[in-house]
Amino acid sequence: MLFNSTGFLIFFPIVALGYFWIPRRCKNLWLLGASYYFYASWNPVYLLLILATTVVSWTVGILIDRNDRRNQKETRKKWCLAVGILWNLGVLFFFKYAAFAAGSFVKGLRLFGLSVKLPVFDVLLPVGISFYTFQALGYLFDVYRKKISAERNFLQYALFLSFFPQLVAGPIERSGNLMHQLREEHPLDLERVKSGLLLMGWGYFQKLVIADRIAILVTEIYDHYSVYSGMQILLATILFAFQIYCDFGGYSDIAVGAARVMGFTLTRNFNGPYYAVSVSEFWRNWHISLTTWFRDYIYIPLGGNRRGRWRKYRNILLTFSLSGLWHGAGWNYIVWGLLNGLYQVAGDLTGRFRANLQRRLHIRTDCGSYRLLQRVITFGFVDFAWLFFRAGGLGTALRMLRHSLTNIGLFTFFNPNSLLCINTIPLSEKDFVVMLAGLFVLMLADGRRRRKVNLREKLAAQNVWFRWLVYYGLIFAVLIFGVYGPEYDASTFIYFQF
């Protein structure tokens, strides 16, 4: 069931109204049933997998906690944790990486003139498996580190792992944030309801008005890149950066808003990432729940930056390579992650040189023009890596780069007879203008947020007529300019495939 489907627009009000209407002792059971129904709407078989993961991780958590309370040897706790890790990563590997690993192994043997046939792993990737697997692992790590006590109530833990707003594409919630909220009472709060619905509307605006419109152009050019010029591929790559942001950011806002309507507070996943002045700052504001997960459970346990510069660089590259692999079973994803790690290593290595150069050239670093330059350069690096992420594979990405450099196509890109002076094929000029207007609104809102301006509070301080003008404006923008209609099939959110 997609957030941008008619089914969800019927499902969510029923669940929210039912949650506030039924007795308190039944609320979590109601949410658990709704969450399982939500997940089963893709494929009922998926329920067996998430149930198995729930049972194993819940049992392992209790065993770790029990051994700790009885002052048993640390070895027993480690063995229990190892079982939980092996189960979660084993299931994830089988469904997501087995075919990739087998294919890479066969190709590697061919380099040495060897040929071998392995079983074909043709399994359907369960929706959201990477997200709830990492949420379960985070829970086990926190229990092992004594940050939390193991949850004894199985139904409550099952709801923690399957809470429908964030089940299939995050945010990846920590047990310390969500678990205690499941024990608390959440009475109807009209202010929270209005705030949540407004955030959901903003998420729909990002998805339907911006992301799905950009997708038309990006999909056409990337799928048939050989017939387009390098400039058009460059345009598609730049726009993909905003497509994936509005697609995933839109989903996250809908998820956080839906939870807020019912009284729950989820982690905000984005904070104006394209205003970042460095790649490291970009990653502190992009997919925050995943970035902090890798920081806390991979980077810091590896040693972080505590064991010298070169080990720090190794840890950065390893963490970002694993992050790339988490996103997809393909070498292009690993290269994408590795590039983002290399950017940060290069930035640290050249930091002193750049500071000396700025001092000798008398370059002011405390002005807006310098920060603008930093943002443009950062976006350029990040966007170049996005090409590998979006391409169908590493070979395709490299062929696209070669084609772009040998067929720049300045004259085919610029069109003096067009109102925009560029050839926007395969997107009409009207849709291109709507897209640009949407991006302007997006960047304006992100800019205010980066300045720590609470737009909701600002809006609440305005006159009633102005507030409702904004509400209706948002609704009509989605209805009038959203990509939908009789021939429109509600498009899946990009991160559902991960």
C-alpha cells in the first residue's frame, strides 16, 4: 500500500480515528493489526519473514538481558548477540545479496580462465527488509550495551518493529526513541493533528508535484542515454539529485506526519542537505537516521577517529562502502558510497593546503559568496556520485560518462526558439516551469529550516485567513499540479527497493 495511493487515503483515517476511539488497553493491538495489514497489502508472505525476525530478535534481546542480570560470563552475551546478528544479516543477505555475490564470484573466476555454474537465486526482495532489519539490529546492540532493557512484551516489540508509518522506508527508529512512546497514552491533540496533516501535505507536494514530474525526464534520458547529449544527461543528473530528495524526503515527511497525527514523534530524516558547504555536512543532514546508525554501530566501534588519521580514513571508507552496499546489491552502489567517503578523506587531507591558499590569496571565508561557492562545489561532487547511484549498473554509469564526454551537444541542448532557451525534451515547457517553481518553494523552505526557523510556528502566528490560504494552496497545488490522473499509476517511492 503506497502512501500516494487511494487505498492509503482510506486506510489512514480509519486507523487514526480507531486509535483515538478504542480503549487504551487495545490501542497497541489495533496499531499492530493495522501495521501487519499495511505490510501484507504488498504480499501476505512478507508477514512470515517479519514475524520470524521479530521472534528471533525479541528472544535474543531477552537472553542478552537475562545473562546480564545474572552476571553471567560476557561470552554468553556475545554468543547471544552473534545469533541475532547472524539471523538478521543472513536473512538480508539471502534475499538481497545472494544473487549479486554469486554473480560477482563467477565473474571473478572468469578473470582467471575458470568457469563454474552456481544455483540461480531468483527471490523476490521483501519491501523494507533493509529498514526493519537494521532497526532490529540497533535494538540488539542497545540491549547488549545496556542502553535499554530488553522489551518483555512481545506485542509491544512487534509493534516497534512494524509500526506502519516507518515500516517500509524508515526512518530507522532507535528503541530509545520509539519504544517508550508505545507505552505512553496519546490522547487526541488537535494541534498535533493539524501539524501532522500539514507535514503530510508537504510530503505529498514533494512527491507528486516535484519528484514524479522530474522522474519523467530522468527516466527517459537515463533509459535511452545513447540518443541524448552530454548536456541533457547532465541536466537529468542534476535533477535526479532533487528527484531522490523530494521522493525520499516526501515519504519521510508523510511518515513523520502520519505518526504525529496519532501522537508519536519520529526522527526527521532530512535537514536541507543541499545547503551543505561540505560533503561531511551533507551527510549529517541526509537520511539522518541511517547515517547516525552507521556512525554509532559501524564507524565508532571500528575506532572512529580515535586511533590516528589513517585508521580514521580507513573507517570512513569502509563505513561508506557498506552504506553503498546497504542501498543496493550492485557495484555501482558500492562505488557511490566509496566516492562519498573519498570526498571526505580528500577534504581532510587538503584542509591545511586550502587554508594556506585562502590566506595567501586573501580570500574572505566569512561572506555569503564564499558559502555559495562551497555549496555549489559540494553539490557538484555529490551530484557526480548520484550518477552511479541512478545508473542501472557500474558498466552503464561508465558508458554514460564516456558518451557525455564525447557527445557534449551544446547546440542540441540550447534552443533559442524556446521560452526557456533550452531543449527540455522529454518534459513539456509547462511541466518544466511547474517543476522549477516547486524546486524554488522547496529550497526556500529548506533555507528557512536551516536557519532554525520553525515554519509551522510562523504559520500558526498568522491570521486565520492567511493560514487557511496556505492550507488550501498546498492542497490545490497537489491536486492541480500533482502527477496523477486516469493513466497515472501511483509510482513507488525510490527507497522502497532498499
